[in-house]
Amino acid sequence: MLLRNEPKDDNNFSAMAWGYGSTETGAVSMMINEEECRQLRSVGRLSPNVEAMIVDIVTGQPLSVGQQGELLVRGPAIMIDRLKELIKYKAYQVSPMELEQVLQSLTDIVDVAVTAYPDEEAGQIPMALVVRKPGKDLEEAQVIDYVAKRVAPYKKIRKVAFVNSIPKSPAGKILRRELATYARSAIISRL
């Protein structure tokens, strides 16, 4: 997102301020004068009390100038980065919350969470952790088919584990950071 604060006098270019940021970060960097605005391949100086670096997406190691990677930002006004919650299925990004909403409309489900499960070919696949209603015999194929009829092909659930509960905070929010471990243990316990 590029933010621009224009002065009332369009001829006064040096009074312009440009900022780069996002909803989660606010203004990460600022260009406050004409010279900074003309520098190619720059988004300006970091805002006060903000630290940033580009890291390799797989290893998390810092990258040098000109290399592409993930932008990590740290500062007092930075929110948690929601990118980590997205499932990266092949070249697509899949929102777990979107799939959870679809699954919550299935009457035989009490609770559900969707997480990424490692896959050699696709990178990650969407996996559903499902708490069935007592006495219901909901099966993996039924869950997969239900979602497949309601979403784009790349968003389909590819794996299902039936669990007794979903890890949640005292406020009832899904503990997404714990889901990957929880999902693997649910699969192992089925074997």
C-alpha cells in the first residue's frame, strides 16, 4: 500500500510525504523530501522505532540487496503477520478461515479448524481437524466432497482428521500456531 500526503500547493513538491505500509504495519517507511522520492528501488527510510529485513522464505535467513524474499517488520505498532496463517497450495494461497466457515455449515460438525499439512508435490495441503457431533458417523470422504462442491479446486480439503477438541485460547480463539503439531499427532494416532 502506498500512502501519499499531498500539500495544498501542488507546486511545492518538497512538502509531499510518501509512505509505504499495510493494514498490519501502518506506515513502515517514509519518503519525506524530493531527493528521497527520486531514488530508484527505494521506499524510503524506516519509520521511527521500526526494524525491517528481507529473509529467505524457507530458511528464514537474511538476504542481501537485490534478492527476493519475505519482508519481516518489527515495531511497537506492528500486528501479527497473517501471512503465516495462509496455506500455500502450489502457487495459490488458501485462507483456513474461509474453509472453516464452509465446514461449519455441515450439520454433523461441532467444531473445526483448518491448517496446512506438508506435502512433497504441493508444498502444503489444506487439512481439516473436525470434531463430530456425538453419535454421527461423518467420514473423511464426506467432508472432502462437501467442501469440494463449494470452493475452487485449489481450495479443496485434501486431508481430514477427527479429533475430540480444537486447541483454543481461554477467549475461544483457535490457537493456529499449535494446529500443525496437533494435526500431525492426530494423524499418527490414527495409524
